[in-house]
Amino acid sequence: MNPYDAAHMLAKALRESPEFKGYKDAQELLAKDNTAREMLVDFRREQLRLQKQKLAGLEVAPEQQERLNKLFEVLNLNLTVKRYLDAEFRFSRLLADVQKIISDAAGEFINPELMQQLSMAFADENENENAEKGES
């Protein structure tokens, strides 16, 4: 089977899946509900802020985490947001499962030793360039 044909068949199967259809329906409902959408945007903004804080190596205070948890609880009381989050999770899980299947298959074709040698060569070249620029 031609891989491009298989990819198009996979895309069609994804579009026809209950997970995709549920996610699309939930998106449409959320788009029509300004209050629910604003609640979700506020939550995601706060969630992103805390993630950035963690990535920067800064500690997240228990009060900050508690505030996020309470926002999530309030979000789940809104049926439109709850339906959207549930549908988003199911569709994301489907995509992750498909990605794992593809990655596992691709791993059968990749020589890990060769990839490591190529990566090391690239890292060595970057070190050499940085040393020449005085950035070591």
C-alpha cells in the first residue's frame, strides 16, 4: 500500500471518528457560548502562566495551585466547558495513540546507533562553532 494513500485513509478515518465528531460539536457549542469560552480562556491563561513559572524553575506556591484547581472545579460545573474538555481529551488521546503506532513503526526503520553518531557529530560541530565565536 502506498503510504500517502494510507495517510489519506487515516485522515478520513479520523474525520469520521466519534472522537473527532464529538470534539467538533463541542467546539461549535463553545464558540456560541461567550461566558463558557471566556471561562475556559481564563483557565488556560492561568494554567499557562503556572507552567511557564515551573519551566523557569520558579516554585508554584500552594495557593496558586489551589486557585487553579478551584478554577477547574468551577469550569466543570459549566456543561458546555465540561463537554468541550472531555471531547478534547478523548480526541487528543486518539491522536496520541495513532502517533505512537506510527512512531513505533518508524522506529523499526531507524538505526539508533547511526542516529546517535549523527547527533554527536552535529553537537560537536555546534561546540566548534561556539568555541570559534568565543561562546564556550
